[in-house]
Amino acid sequence: MGSVNRVFVAQLAGLPVFGPDGESIGKVRDVVAGLRLDHQAPRVLGIVVELSTRRRVFVPMLRVTSIEPIAVTLATGSVNMRRFHRRPNEVLVVGQLFDAHAGLAGSDARITVVDAAMEPTRTRDWVLAKLAIRERSRGLGLSKRRGSLQIMPWSEVTGLGLTDLAGQPQGAGQLLVLFDTMRAVDVAATLRDLPLKRRHEVADAMDDERLADVIEELPEDDQKDLLSYLPEERAADILEAMNPDDAADLLAELTPADQTRLLELMEPDESAPVKRLLAYSADTAGGLMTPEPVILTPDATVAEALARIRNPELPPALASMVFVCRPPTETPTGRYVGCVHFQRLLREPPAELVAGITDTDLSALRPEAPLAEVTRYFAAYNLACGPVVDAEDHLLGAVTVDDVLDHLLPEDWRETGLHDITGAHPEEADHA
């Protein structure tokens, strides 16, 4: 390995990982260390790498040839491609040590772990030799002061055993700082690697909008676990912040009693579209659709349409098409007129009315259309988004291709990924 004598884990997290020939493999998401009973510095066992397929795998430190400020490089050789699972004596440095509450040997001071420094030994091993700590605030109100950051040897910090980490309450500030640079799907994958207690602590600290985005990316069992952990009032707030179709999918997995109670706690304007979606089977166009596509009246201009689809919070598939309807423009709308593809919008003058460029020939899906019919519809018309219209020509919503794929893929697709990124095979030995 290159001549590096100290690496702080917070700087390592998120770095790209390359193979020996410069091929991109993934990103560093965490560092795995083995805790010891003698309170000596834990040995760094390896890194958790998130592949492009979202699968997280363990890479032993012996496979790491260099750690630079901009990237990590791996040596030639195979890596176990099975999804990483933490062993009982192991700790995730980012996921579990950051924000941990601890003490100092020979002192009654209480500190919070902010970062950890890896250092190499003569035997080519790496250890967590140092901890960046901050003394916890004392007093109340205006008397609270934030302690200065200090670097301390691991051996001088107490209260970081596995039983300590499992039993004590823990903050999530440092972890949330790292999450700020990650997509919701990557945060969801990180949460799944954490022990249940830590996962709940992070959920408590996360704001509603961000937590809603993350829950949408979790497998169903993890979604239900987090929702059942949250107080009912907050669970209802989270459901309000979710996309209506995702909220409906989650509620459909709950018992009728829980479903009813949460819907009653939601604001009526927020629960109404979710209730409409719950009326349809999950494998129909009505169950797949979102009730919040981009809808314009015929007298809207191309400039207005482009402004709507430029919204950075609008998913790309939904932004691929605007729907033209008579008022009202909330679903279910007035009479559905047709749609305009975003490429057509780009070719027209900004002052042109959308009524003049509306595609009135594209057939619409009925809400009761089964998944197989929806799939054929998208394949036949090469669409990323399609309208769902009832028998009275009211637009009910739109189905996007990502929702179709979500239902076509195996149920555990979020938990598995593709193999053979670095020539490894699943049957190879697990990490030691």
C-alpha cells in the first residue's frame, strides 16, 4: 500500500474505488473493525464497498493497495460478492461509532466520538489508533457550550464495547452530515446495514421529508419496521411526505386497522389520493399510477410547460410528458384532451399554446388494466410515462416505467444485485 500513515474515516467514506486496471468498482460506504476485549486499538478488517448495482460487499484491507485523497485502489484478486453482513464482534465505524457517547480513562468527562483515524502497523495491519472526540455539553440553555475537538488514542477512551454501543442512546449528527452528500437510495442501503437500534436512532434524527424519501427506497419489510417504530402521528406525517403511490403501496402491506388509523391521522387533502389508489389492485394501472403528474389546461404555453418539467424534484419519467386537461387540473381532472412529449416542447416557440401541439392519438390506459397489458403498452409506444383515464375521460394519474419495472422485478431486487464486477464469485470465502 502507498505510504499513508493516517486516514480519517469520515474522509474515506464516499471515495470512489477502482480496480488494478483503473476500472470503476464502486464507492466506500463504511469501514469494518473488530473490537477487542483488552481495550487495545481495534484491527481494521476491511471496507464496505457499494457497487454500481447498489449491492454492498466486504473488501479485506489486504486487497487495498492504495488510499489517496481522491480514490481507493484494489489489488488484483477476487472479492466475495455476497452482500455484506456484519458479524457479532464487528463494528461499522461510520454507522455505529460516529456520534457514540463515551468516557475518558481516569476522568468523569463525557465525550462524543466525531471521527476515527486508521493507522498502519508494522505487520501491514491497520488499526483504529485514534479517535476525534468532542466533550459533551454541560448545563442548560445559554450556558451550553460545544466542546473543542480533540484527537485521543483509542486506549484512553472508555465505553465503546459492543455491549456499550448496543445499550446506550446515541446521536446521529455526524452520520446525517455524511448522508447529506448521498442519494436517498444510498442512504437506504446504509440504514439496512445498521443494527436495528442504530437504524431507529437515525430515523429519529432525520427530518420528515428526507426520511420519507429514504423509506421509499427500502424493501417492504424494512419500510414496515420503521413505520411501526415511529409514533403514529409522525408515521402519518411521513406518509404525507411520500409520493402517494409509494404511500399507498406501504399502507397496503399493513393490517386494515393500522391502515385505517394512519389514514385518519393524515390531512384529508393528503389522504384522499392515497385512498383512491388503495381502491385498485397493486398489479393494475390504477394501483401503479401516481395521481400527481404534470397537468396543464389547453391555454397554457410551452414556456409554462417547460417551467413545470424543470422542477428538480420531479422524477425524470414524470417529466417526460405533460397532460392537457379541462379544469379542474387536480386528479380526477376535467375531460382529458391529450398529452405533449417533452421533446415536442423543446421544438416549439415558448409562446405557443400546448393545445396546438397536443397528441390526441395516443391511447390511454384504463385503471383496471393488468400489469401485462401495461407492460405491452409501454413497449409498443416506447414511453417513459403514460396516462390513466377512466370511462368518463377524466385523467386519474400516470404510470411511469420505473413503477412497471418495480413490479416486474423479483420482490427482493432492492436487496440483491448483479455479480462479477471484479471477477469474483458468490461461492468464495466470506470475510474473516
